[in-house]
Amino acid sequence: MKNISKKYNCPVSATLELIGGKYKALILWHLTDKTLRFSEIRRLVADATAKMLTQQLRELEEDGLLIRKVYPVVPPKVEYSLTKKGLSLRPILTEMFDWGSKHLKAKGLNANCSMTKNSCGGNCGK
């Protein structure tokens, strides 16, 4: 896990260090209350290349936000789920979703992405 205490003294900066990657918030959102395989995450975060997605997943694992479970089968089976620390980000992600939805609506736009309230099993923010 990164030692952010030496790098930051601002709580917002410390949070962004963990979830500020290009696809990290989407990955965390989709893993809320779910366990997903790499291919499922890749389908949900379609704009990410396999290399970028792998990098973001490794960083989230290194930071203690998700668990990577490898099953000893052929072909390899790998599943990702959130740790307790990762689940603690749920209210932040829900607020981001709500704020972004209002922002888009104010601009006359509709949300058009894979990140919906139903993405997290309907339990977002609880």
C-alpha cells in the first residue's frame, strides 16, 4: 500500500490518490455489492484497454480497496471484489453519481454510460 502520509496533507488529495485514476471510480462502482471477473469489468468499462484496466485493478488492489482472487483452474479464473475499505467509498461514489446526473441534466443532457444506480445492485448509498 502506498504511503500517502508523506505525500499529502490534504484529505481530498489523499482520496484522489486512491480513486482518481481514469477508470478507478467506475471499477469501484461496478464492484459495489458484486464480485466480477476481468471480462465482466472489461465489458462494463468498455473504453479502457486491457492494459489500462489491469493497471488500474492492480493499483486498487495495492491500495487495499479490492481483493483479487485467483482460482487454480485452466483456463485461469480471476475474480475481483471490494474490501471493507473499498466498500466504505460507496457514499462518495453515490454522491458523485447524483451530482453528475444533476450537472448533465442542467446542461440538457442525459446520462449515457454504464454507471447507473442499478450498477451497484440498487444498494448505493445505504
